[in-house]
Amino acid sequence: MADSTHHTIRRAAARPRGWCCSFAGVPESPEHRRALPAPASAADAVPKPPPPPPPKSPLAPSSHGSPSSKLAGLIDTRRILSPGRVSPIDSEGSPAAAPREQAAPFVAVREDEDEGGDGGEAPALDLRLCLRASDGRCVAMDLDSAVLCGSSAFFAGMVPDASAAGGRRVEVDGVDDLEAFKDAVELMFEPDALRWLARAGVSRATAVLQVCSSIAFDKGVESCLKYIEAVPWSESEEEKLKHVFARCTFGESVSKDVLARLQQQCASGSEDLAVQLVESITSGANNGARKEMQSLVSGLLSRSSVYHKDLSGVNKGGLYRICRSCLSSLVELFMEDSDGGQAMAPSGRRPMVERISQQTENLNWLLDILLNNDMAEEYVELWGTQEELIRMHERASPMFRYELSRVSASVFMALGRGRIQCPSDTRSQLFRGWFRPMLVDFGWLQRCSKGLDVRVLEENLGQALLTLPLHLQQSLFVEWFQCFASRGTGGCPNLSRAFQIWFLCLQSWNGSMHAGWIGSARQSA
């Protein structure tokens, strides 16, 4: 393209550049510009001063500091076409070529604020690169072929020789991400690629990384990976980055730091890590910090959490190992109390009630984790078989033993809500061992609830009791009835609603059996 028709203005030294956007019609290309009529006389042949440049549109937005402005001097911005234009760029035919689809054209014209210039020579814009998306959008860029070919092995094999007829032109069709491809080409001409990427952001840099890999732009790949590794990622950005690594292959030397953040490098997996976190919390001595960390880890290990994609991060065996450790600690503490241990510990040791409370809180927290991951069936059996704790409960101080009933309350409520499905024998064993201690400790649970809703406990305790065999229901409801008759609601759970349901069912069953007996007797007679 001749210098007299090219609209690229040389860049002034150390002066800011701006973009002026106008919605006027697309200017005529230099190839199709109408020839000027010959001058009529010698006077008419005297050159006239060029007309002043058109004023900027008041609606034209300014984008100083845009990452694209670095390549402004290397792009013929008249070739940035409308998103709706689907016809070929710069048709080689006459102006009477095939009609184009009508769309509102978007024209970007770079203006230099200092027309004095630095006297240097403009880059050799000897190649036109045309990028075309599958939806018809296209971008044309006038570039220095030496920089393009020196940066990308992909383009080095596509650019025609300088002696090629019809001008040097390369077209890339079917581009998936037009903006990312254009950004990758611009990055070749950036003197400070990391600064450009920092302004672009992680998501845009990841898209550019994929294009750089596809066109064998090794320096661009290295710059993108270096920037991405050094900045934080959001979850969506991390997923996008994993998708790019699944589709592209990068050298180990340039990608190892990013892979170290994407993949687990050590032998222990997320299961062991989760167990380590839980174990460190259960052994912590600071009550406030322990509660805060319990809330954090519970959210991370919950199946409904956005951070928990599957069950691979929860080690069932490791969690039950911690449960057994907490139970062993409880047994030791109650044995210490039964051997004459003092409620107030000597200097340097925490009080007995605080140590017991910590273990019961640990057990309730572990039950919540197991419930949220559908792993709590074995917990019912584990708690129901604690015969030694059940025996020591009868001899322990009320201020200690009611902590055991807090664990029982959590198990009873989970059964009453239907969150645990376990065999009838397991449920029966649980009630035989821990229902009577619950009746004994209910008054303490009301006075020192520690967040326990006793009304919810009463409702779900009755519902869980109704899942037992009828003969066991009768035994437990009679025991409750005697306790409630002597203590009332102040010292005994109110299971009246469940008792009524049981009694009516029992009467209905007895009536059916009685009618069956009468019918059988009549048939025999």
C-alpha cells in the first residue's frame, strides 16, 4: 500500500495516544478510491493545503491506556469492521462486487496529539492479516511481517514472499475467539507483555494463552503463564485454566509453577488433608478458635458446598478413627472422675467439665460431617455400643453426665428426621442403652442447652421411638409415662403426641386381632 494513501500516523515520542470512535460510514479503501480529475490549467495544478482534520465526535468514547493502543501504529484501523459484516474484506473485484449485508459500521481512527513526530521511520507495514470468525465477524490488521513471522512458527509458514503478486495477505478463517486471537497478535508487538497482561486480567490472559499455544507463539505462552502463576484466581478462572491445560500441551519448564497450583504434587491426597484438618481441630485447646474452624471446615466438606465436587475429599475411615479417639478420651475422663478426680483441675490443667464438653462437642461435630456426606449409619451403632460409658453415666456427677446425653440427643434427632437409615436392631440397641439416661438428664439439657432446641428434640425423639418394634415401643413409652407423671415438663421430655399415636395404633391392632380371633372361633364352631 502506498504511503500516500495509508492512514497510519507516526507515533510521537513520550506522548499519550487516544482512540476516537465514530459511527460514520466506512471510509473508502485505498484500492477502490476514485481517481481525481486532471487539473484544467497550470493554476489549477498548484497544490492546495490539505483540509483540516474533521472534529472529534462528542459521542466518541475515550479509552486511554487500553491494551490495544500499543499496536495502534501497526494496525490500519479502517479495517476493523462491523460485527454484522459477513462479506469478504477488500474484495479484489471492482466496486460492483457482490452486495454486503447492511449493518451499523464501527470505525476506530487513531489520532496523534503531537503531530511533530520524532522524525523516525514508521514500521514496515507490509502484510495484511485478516481474521474471520465463524459467525462472520472479521478484523483486518496491517502488520510488520518480520515481527509476525519471527514470533509465530504458525504464521512463518503462511506468509507469502515479498515478490508475491497482488500484495502480501494472510487470511485465517473459522476463528473461535476473535478477540483473543487479535490480542495474541498484538502481544507480539508489546514491549512489556506482563504489563499488558496485568491490565487484561486472568480470564483474558487465559484465552490469549490458548491462542498463543495454537499458533506456536512461544514467547506469548511464556509471558501468559508467568503472569497467571503470579496472581490470585477466582474459582471460575481456575476452572477455565484447567480446561486450557486439558486441551493444550505446554513445556514443563514454563508450566510447572502453574501446574503446582492446579494439581496435588505430594503423595497424600485431599482425603488425608481433610482428616488432618479435622484431627487438628478436635485436639485444639482454644474453644473460640475451635468453633470458628469447625464452621469453616464443615462448609468445605459439605456435599452441598461449591468447593466439594464429589466424595473424594472425605475419608470415611479417617473420620471414624477420630470418633473412636474422642470416645476413648471420654472414657478416660469419666474414669478419672469416678476415681476421685476433682472438678476443678490443678494449676496448668483445664477443668474436668471443660475437657468433657470438648469431647462431646467434637463427637457432635463429627456426626454433622458424616450426616452431610451420608456416612452416619455406623455412628449410630458406634454410640449405641458404648456400654462402659452407659455404666459410668449412672455414677457420674450430673454436671458431667448430661454431656453424654447431648450426643444422644443429636443421634435421636437425626433418626427422627429420617437422615439416617439403619437396621432395626441398631436402633433398638441405641434406645435400650441411652433412652433412660436421656430421661434422667433432660432437666439439665433444658437449663444448659448450649444451642440445643429441646422442643425439636422432643418432637424427633418421639418420631424415632415410633420406628421401633411395638413390644419395645410399649416398654419405653411406659417408662416415659412413669417419669413424666412424677416430674412433668420441667424434668422430662414431653412425648405425649408420640404416645397417643402409639396407643391408638396399639388399640387398632388389638381390635383387629380380637376381631380375627372371634372370626376364627365362629368358623371353628
